[in-house]
Amino acid sequence: MKKVLVATEKPFAAVAVNGIKEIVEGAGYELVLLEKYTDKAQLLAAVADVDAVIIRSDIADEALFEAAKNLKIVVRAGAGYDNINLEAATAHNVCAMNTPGQNANAVAELALGLMVYAARNTFNGASGFELKGKKLGIQGFGNIGRLVARLGAAFGMDIYVHDLYAPDIQEAAKGYTIVEDVRDLYKNCNFISLHIPATPQTKGSIGRELVASMPKNAVLVNTARKEVINEAELIEMLAERADFKYMTDVAPAALEEFAKFEGRFFASPKKMGAQTAEANINAGLAAARQIVDFFENGNERFRLNK
């Protein structure tokens, strides 16, 4: 009997756990839960004899793969996967997957909420401005970026998109303006919404060169990863431009420095993009289904490592 571990320092909602259990046990597998663990040693002990692991923001590193001698697949319930060491997974012959699209609506709604929050001066009572008629630039046109575009268009915003890697961008971005050079995206848009992964190419890439060119009363919204931000340069921009605002659900490393710009900077205490009941459930159930499909049918559609 295959053994599936759900290892979540921040647990799924009970309804999600029940759904995962139904899927896993329905396939004839055993489900094991490790929730709210407080020490890495607990995680390493729990993976010792399992065939599959479902994680959220939990770290799947070399130590985990070394401890999990029977492990065949690890699934991150969510879109981001920088908490999985893909090279280590490959070295240990483990298939690593994520569950793209399952939390896309939650993140997209939050991105628009942050735009409204910025436009209305963080609800301080002062007169703000409307989103309607403003130009929204979307950097990264995957599942989340596409929903942000749809929601932004519903607000009456003009949508501009930039993505060098989306093979279907011409079809997916019909009705929007596709921008080839990311510098033009920033130069022309009142709002920029980030939906790019943290890669060697993108880490620290959002800084002075791009932000300085944005129009007056510009707003940068980051619901992606903090690593893509050049924090020192963004702090400089907030100091130099009293009209510029930065809204994020990814608390920066230099939080105290950013916090000095009250009213023009906001960061949620914890990453909140996928923190809805619906996204929590959807991602957990998708992870369980992908594990069963992997074992029963060899389906590796969402494999991340080679």
C-alpha cells in the first residue's frame, strides 16, 4: 500500500484535509498527517517511509530527499515552488510538481484589492483616484496574470501585458496590448502588477531602471515573490518620489526601511495571495489527484524537474 504524507506547518482547512483523505484512501493508499510541526526533525522522521508528500510552504530540500528513501513524488499545493530544491529532487529520482491555477483567482482578486487600496490612499479619508481609464501593466501572463487582466478590464482599465515565455500570448492576450520590451511596460503604465517567478534572471530585476520611468502617481503591486524586488533601489524610489506607491503581500526583508513610507507602502504580515478558503481547498485536492494520477497512470503533466 502506498503511503501519502501531508506535511503542513500551516495546515489545510479541515474540509480540504477531508477531501484529500477521500481521494487518497479512495485510491487504496494510506494517508498520514503532519500538521503544525515545530522542528525540521519531525518532518524528516515523517517522510522516512512515505511514497508521496504534499506540502504548502514547507521546505523540500536535500535533507528531506535524503531522509525519504521511498519517496517518488512531492507536490507543492500552490503555484510557487521555490521551496522545493529541484536539483535535489532530480538527484533522488523524485518527481516534483506544483498545482498551477488553483489559487489564481485568490491572488488576482488580492492584486486588484491592493490597487484600490493604493488608489484610495490606503483608506485614510483623503481624496484618491479611480482605476477606470488607467493603464494596467501585467508582467508575467500566466494563470494569475490572465485573471488580473480580466478583472482589471472589468474595472475599465486599459490592459498591457509582457511575457517573453508564454507560448500562447498572442491568443491569450487578444483585446489587450502586448508589450515586447518590459521597459515600455513601466514607462507607459500607471499600475504594474507582478506575476513572475523568482529565477536567476528575475531576482532583483525590479528596481530603479524600471520604476523611475513610471508615470506620476504610479503604483507597483507585487503578489509574486519578494526576491524579484531590488529592495535598496525601491526604497530609494519611495524616498525620491512622493507620488510612488508600493503594495505587496510579500513582506520585504528590509521591512523597517519600507515601513517609514506610511501611506505609500503596504505589506501584509504574511503572504496572503492564496489565503482563501477556496484556494486552500482547491490546491490541496489538486495535489492529491495529481499524486493518484501519477501512480495510477504515470501522468507527469505538472512536473517541474527534469
